[in-house]
Amino acid sequence: MALTGVEIFKLLPKTNCKKCGHPTCLAFAMKLAQRQASLDSCPDVSEEAKKLLGEASAPPVRPITLGTGDKAVKMGEETVLFRHEKKFVNPCALAVEVKDTLSDDEIGRLVEEVLASEIDRVGQKLRIDALFLSNASGDAGKFESVAKAVAAKAPAVPLILSTSNAAAAEAALKAVADKKPLLYGADESNADAMAALAKNYKVSLGVVGKGLDALPSLTEKIKGLGVEDMVIDSGARTAKEIIENNTLIRRAAIKKNFKALGYPVITLAQRDDTMLEMLIASLGIAKYSSIVVTSSIEKWKSLALFTLRQNIYTDPQVPMQVEQKIYTIGETDAESPLMITSNFSLTYFILSGEVENSKVPTRLAVLDCEGLSVLTAWAAGKFTASKIAAFIQESGIGDELKNKELIIPGYVAILSGAIEEKLPGWKITVGPREANGVPAFLKSR
């Protein structure tokens, strides 16, 4: 049973030392009760309290880390069913399958595509997160050889070793155990051997059940064998099964605190039809999968999946925003134009992209509007003549310009007169209403 904040508070030191990052022990206890803090943050908690609170304060979905270093992937730790309740914690990892039956050239090409998959979208680096090495040949030596080759070509990319053959699993693990891969393929037939390997090499274990009903007893068995870190697969492959099983797993973990299903979920989306594969992968991202595996990474498909994942795992209560400051695009000088906009990330990156397309070096003043778009910020009283004038004056940008001219978004043309009154000596110009009109506007000047 989950403990209340008051029950947790009774077990804490009650020193209000603030070492945990919270103002009081009671505030920390409330965060623990809501599963929004870790007990490890309190350095003074007693061993007895740790035993009592450890299970109660642990997130319902066990945290797992795949890989090492800067590109390690964290998964699990989820505490809610719906993102409007609280932000989903760890974005779903996207992996591409590399079969050990492929030629060296084909494997090399897939690895290169993964390494080149990273894009920058509204300030976030998005990429294919892992390589799913599949022992399609059934040969332990070949699987080991491919694991070594892939690890050498992409040393920072996390690996998933997929095989039901314990001998092949051990051969590959010996080669790449230091990279902390996920060993995927434990089932009822090989649970003992695979659990022993996961425990010996200190890696997480991917557990595959014969249906959702059989999965809890299998995870409990493996846990009894000494393996705590697991990623689970109910065996769902059709869209209907993925939606049903993933939802039931998440509900059991969150609502019922059912520990036997409180693990990250992996979904295998590989299909011959690339459009169908993309749709299945999208279902996995939308319905609680922590890892989604595809067979290919065409750029159009990756972009669609990246965008969907980014939208789902963005905090709906905190708009994406950039820092308030004057940004320079290109090699600006005293005659370069000065534009202003809000600090909503999407607005900034779309507008800055169009300015770059114009090839006209430009300064872009970004006003802190709490992450709201220009029109929304204006309607909310956050993109006003007073705030714009104060920002421009405090920035000192006027001293760097030959002509004091400020270009404002066309949608707030109504502000031009008021800004001129509050910025004596400045000329206020109304720019385009839409960002796609910026290149032509700047070139015409």
C-alpha cells in the first residue's frame, strides 16, 4: 500500500535541513507520496526508514538505464496514466533492428544511418537512440562478431541484444558487457539461463511473455532469481493487442501498484510495409512503450516519430521556451535589421529559420512571454509596448545600431504607435504576419 505524506513524514529525520532540495521534511514527504522525489535525496534518513519507505516511495514503473555515457537512455519512472496529470518522465527510446544475417556493407550502412539520424528540433537533439541486434542466424559466433563490429562502429550508441539462445547471448555479452546493453529474449523456456547471464554481467533483461496473463508470473520468477531490472514484452504485435496490453500494463502499475508489471515496455514494430511499421511504432510511442523497435529508419519516418514523441513527452503545463536575449543570425553589423518576437520555442525556431533562409544578417530580440506565442502573449498582456520598450532599452542594443529601427510582428501592428511613444528616437516598422513572408521582406530592404 502507498503511504500518505504524513505517514512518510513520521519516518523522516524532521530536521528541515534542506539537503534534499526542499524547504522542509514535510514538503519532501509530500513529494515522496506523490512519487515526485527520490528517497536517496535525504542523506540523513535511517536504514530502518529506508526499508519501510523504499518500496512505498519507488515509482510504480521501475527506472532502467540502457547504455552508458552521454547517450545512455533512461526509461521507466512513470507515475501517471495521462500526460495532463503530470509530465511523462522519460521519452520512449527508438531503436532500429540490425540482423546478424545482413552483409557487412548492409550493417555498416544501417549503423551510419543511425549515427547520422540526429536532428535539432526546437532546441532539442532528437535521434535514433539504440541498435537492436537480432540473432536471426541462430549462430552464436556470428552474433558475437556482429556485436563486436557494431560496438566498434558506434561505441556511444546503446545496444539491445536480441536472442533466445543463451549461448549466443553469452558470447555477445562477453564482447559488449561494458556498454551495459539490454539482453532481450528471456521467456519461459530459458528464464533460468538468461537470468543467470543478466545477473552475472549486471545488465537489464528483456522478458517476453506468452500473452499478458503469463507475463506477471514470469517476471516474478526472474525477480526471484536475482534480476531486478527488466523490460517487458507481453507478446503484443497487432495494433489492437499493443493498445490493449500496454494500457492494461500501465494501469496495473499506476493504479494498482502491481509490481509484477511495473517495468518499462518494449514494442517490436518491424513490418515489411514501411508505412504500416510507422503506424505501429506511433501506437507504441502514444501508448506507453519505453522502447519501440523498427526495421528501417527512412528520414521521413524518423521525423514523424521524433515529432510525435516530442509532442507527447513535452510538459503540457510548461510551454517550451527559449532564453530572453538578443540573438544574432549571420554576421551582423551596425546596419543589420532588428526584429522582435516572443520566446515560445516553436515561434523562435521557425522565425530564425526563415531569417537564415533570407541570407540577410539580422538581430532577433526575444522577449520573455512565459513561452506563449506572439498573439497569445499579446492577448494575455505579456507582449506589450511597455515590456518591449523596457527590454530594448535595458539590452543596450540601440548603441550598436546605425539606425534605431525595430521590426515588430505583423499580427501586433496595433502596438506600433505605443512602442514609438515609449522608445523615443526609434522607428517602429511592422513586419510580415507570417514567418514565411520574412525572407522576401528582409531581401526587399
